[in-house]
Amino acid sequence: MTDAPRTPTSATVTVQFVLCGIVWGSSFLFMKVGLEGLSPAQVAWSRLVLGAITLGAFVAIRRERLPRSIRVWGHMLVLGISFCVLPFLLFSWAQQHVTSGLASIYNATTPIMTAVMAGLLFRVEKLRPVQLTGILIGMLGVGVIIAPWQGLDLAQSIPAQVAMLGATACYGFSLAYMRRFVPRTGMSALTFSFLNIGLGAAVMVVLTPAIALGPVSLTPPVVLSMIALGCLGTGVVYIWNQNTLRAWGPTRASTVTYITPIVGVALGMTVLQEPLTWNEPVGALVVFAGIVLAQDRLRALGRRRDRIAEASGPSGAPAIRPGARPAGRA
């Protein structure tokens, strides 16, 4: 008999949120190092298999129950492909041709893609004019990052950047798909993460003869990077992210994308000595402005302020309802 899932405290969720941003921001460095000895498909294969083993160990220790519904397993298989296999392959391939810092910046377009998918494809949200404006501003930010005035490298850079946008489109599709088809499955954050990563790993194992066989060069940096990317970045962090998502909701939880590019760019510059051109951080700031509008965060902040004002008395102190006892009194 399994114990009921424990709900993390508010402080714990906040810590997990920050750690998600740090670890996921570091993932682009780990991928770049891993590509020194592995092919892009082997990097994606390694992170998924190691992540699945890590999560599977936690599931076994906790004696978590897996869902019995075939429908749930079908939806989780779709998510394993769209949320793991495809974007991991695309990011790994792209990082052969772009810096890890630029990859982390492109990862920040995920909320824009989520708004597009949720509003236009799955129609689980009705896009307001301000959100459409945010999407357009986000696209403008991507244009600044690409910097067409510098000339377009159609052989490497541009296809790689398109691939990274394809990866974030997969993330956006998956997040909207979760909201549409698996909003309440009864699974714990651990079980949900294990099925997501585990089914993605199973797909990669099946595809091994076609995409993952080939020579490898397992130097200590490559091995350590894959362990960090797989066990931590594709394992434990997914549990933290699910806890944050359930405690804060998708809008607040997705703001982790504000942290990842800062970490990714900083590590790329300090560890790998990657260059940073002016248009990349400027474009990232434009994308962030688009995210704020696409998520309608200004309107949400206004509603929050209204609720605080309604709950306060004339002096700003919390209003006491008629018949209510002051706090601390028996």
C-alpha cells in the first residue's frame, strides 16, 4: 500500500523552482560538452535513458502505483515523444552549430510557443489582443536574435536556430496537450515525470539501431556531463518542475525560462569562452517582454492588486468581517 503523496511546502517549492532554472540553464553546457564525444542522437539517448533509470529508482523506492488506464498511457506516450524525444534531438543537433548560450536564449521562447499552441491549436485558452501582441513581440525578439542584417548562414546557423524554435514549439505543444488531455490523472509528480521520461527513453531505445549506433569517445568530462544532464537535468529536476507546476500553476511555473538563459549564457561565456554579440541579450529582453504580454501577466497582476485592495481596510490593514474574531484570539 502506497503512502499518499506529500505536498511540498511553499518554501520547498520556491527552492525547487530556483534549482530548476539553475540546472536547466546548465543543461546547454552539458549538451555542448557531451557533443565532444557523442553524436546528437547519442546525447539525447543518454539523457533520456539515464533520466528514466533515475526516476524509476525513485518510483521503486516510493512504491508508486502506475496508472492502469490505457488512455492515460497513450497520452503519456504522445508526451514522451513531443516533450522529450523530438526537442532533445533538435536541441542536441542544433548545438553542433550554435553556442550553448544562444541555445539557452532560444529555450526562453517556450511560453510564447505555449500561448500559440494553447490558444490556436488546442483552444484551451482564448487569446486576448494583448496576448496576440505579446506573441508578435516575441517573434520580433527572435528576429533580433537571428540578426538578418549580419547575413544569413543558411548552411549552419539559420537551420540550427530554426531547429531550436522547433524544439520549443514541441514544448509548447506538450504543455498545451497536458492541459487539454491529462489535467487530472491522479498521478503524483514523480509518477507523471517517470512515465513522461520513461516512455521517451523507451522510444529512443527502440530507435537505437537507426539513430544512436556509432563511435563514441567517453572522456571524463563527457561522462560527467551526461550523468548530470541525465540523472539530474532529465531526472530529478522533472519532479521539482511538476511540484512547481502543481503548486503555482502553468503561468508562474513557466517563468523558470527567465532564469535558464541567464545561467546558460553565463556558463557558456565563463566555462566555454563563447562569444556574446549585443543582439542576443537585446533580443532576449524583447522576447521576455513578449512573454509578459503573451501570458497576460500585467492583467493578472492588476487582478491580484484589486483582491488585495478589497481585502484591506481604509488604512491598508486587513479588513475584519462582521462577526469574525481577530487573529490570535480564542
